[in-house]
Amino acid sequence: MDEKLNLVFKALAHTERRRILTSLRLRPNQSLFEICVSATSGDGAGLTRQTVSQHLSTLERAGLLEIAWVGRTKTHAVRLEPLRRAIDFLGDTYLDEEAS
């Protein structure tokens, strides 16, 4: 398994990062501020801006985010290709009939 795929699985291992990805899938091109607001409104617990920023960095390193600049605002959207590669890996490795 290559390092990029390891980063994808590491990024997906955390509940809050999966929640951020779900939020971005439902409403793409959110800024850090918008992601912080949606992370807070879920169960009321809330995440600090620094925590959300760290989660976004992990997702970005894994290639799971598409970044765009709108003026001076950095926006985030989900990149599906790394997720597809992870699914293909799991299917080929664990669900292939010949592998069992």
C-alpha cells in the first residue's frame, strides 16, 4: 500500500474529519469560518478554529480536499478520487473472491 493511501485511511479514521467531509460533500466550497460554524452547530460541543484547521490540514495532506481561493478566502471541497482509490484497494484486497 502506498503512502498516499495510508494518509487517506489515517484522515478517515477520525470522526470529526469524516463529519467535516460530509459537511463539505453536502455544501462544497466552505471557508474555515463556515466549517467551524457547522462543526459547532451539530451537537453543541463545538471545535476550536485551531482544531478544525488541523483537521483540514490532515485532509489536505491526504489529497481529500480541493482548495480554491475566492478573493482572500480559502475554500474547501471534497476530492472524490482518493476515496475511490481507497474503496478500490479495499475491494481488490479484501473482497476479491480469488484472494480468499
